[in-house]
Amino acid sequence: LFSPLTIRSITLRTRIGEHNGEAYQYLASASDYALASSTPASTADLQQQVASILLQPFTLRDQPLFRSQLVQLDNHLEQQTVLLLCLHHIIGDGLSSEVLLQDLAACYEAEAAGTSPALPPLTAHYIDYTLWQQQWLQGDVLQQQVDYWRQQLAQVPLLALPFDHPRSATSSLAGGLYSFTIEPATVQRLQAIARAEGATLFMVLLAAYTTLLHRYSGQDDIAIGTPVANRPQAALEQLVGFFVNTLVLRNSIDPQASFRELLRD
């Protein structure tokens, strides 16, 4: 089932080696990526199966960076299976997951029908993108990029939010996650604002978040980091690979301006 995937999306077979302190990428054989099956497990044990594949550390050089496991649920009423996929972030991003699932669905349908999967041909691979980027970011082009971002991010102030205790001067990965749902009626109103101002929903939410940080901190210079897909060409949209990049969006806020004026700026 995975052979057509690993042959088409060669990034899935990527290993990372090291020579004289320099990292390099190479490809493993497609035969190393057979689908692993587990013994029947109860629904209660499924979480443990998920944890076993997700929490197992990766070795970039010696092990596949793409894992798969098929778990058969021990359910007497109906036969159920769960497919677990784990992709190291060094060979894939969020959009890569969507591409992988689309290709996997096509392979599964073909396997069930006893035919070969008709996956659309790729006009480029991730290695082509990396070579292009290395050739592009040199000399004057590289210097122009560096100069631009140095100018854009010159003297960026630290965000000073009123926490309930002093913030450590050393950043850490400790943190929390808070999830919430925006009601459909609110989303419709936000979309209406975006259409009226010729903006996207992302721009409206970014302006709202910037305004929130401004009101809590009292600062007029707000810098926010955001991930971007970083796939400027159509040929890259169907590739599995780590394309995503993080950019800094710096906003200067006029306390006397309205929200719509901030959105237009």
C-alpha cells in the first residue's frame, strides 16, 4: 500500500546523515516502509498504541522518518481498524499531511479495486526546491534579503504583558494550549468585515489580535510571528516536504485610529 507513496513522494524515504560536521540528506529503499500491523487491541488500549508510535524518538540517520502502523480493534460487533501515521517535521509540514492523505486515499481505492493507483505525475521533487533555494539565496540576492529583514526588524521591542508574576528572561518551551470555538454567527460577521474592507479573514483576525496585545501592553509597536506555506509555485503544492516558514509581521498602531483603519494599513 505504501510502495506507490514512497516511490512518488521520495521525501518520505529521506534520512539525514552527517559528514565532517555537515548534514546531508539521502534516500532509503522503498522496501523499508512496509505497513506494520499490531495484534488486536481494545478501544481502551488504542491511546497506548497511539502514544507508542508518536512518542518514540526518531534517529535521523538510522531509522525511517515516516512511520505507519495498522491497529486492529478487538470489537465483536464489527471489524474496525485504525491507521496510525507519524511524520517527522523535518520531512513534512501541515500541507504535506493533506497531500499524503489524498495520495493514500487514492492508493487505498486502487488496492481495493485490484488496480494500480493513478496518482498524478509530479513535475518536481523537494530536492529540486532545495537546490533552487540554495542557488537563489547567494550573492546580491541574499544580501538584499538580509538587509530588508534587518531594516524591518530593527529595534523591535519586547512585548511586556501584565503577567501575574515576573516573566523569566530566559525563554523555555513550557506552556499551555487553550482551544475554543468561534460561533458561526461571529465568523459570518468577521467575513463581512473582511469583504467590506477588501481583506482576508486572516487579516481581520491578525488585526484583532494585534489590537488585543496593544490594549493589554499599552505598546504601539507590535511584532507577531506567523507561519506561511512558502509554496510560491504550483508545482510545489503536491509535494511532501518541509516548506513552511515563520515570518514576523510588525504593526505600528495609532491609538486614535479605528479598527478598520488598522485593518486597511
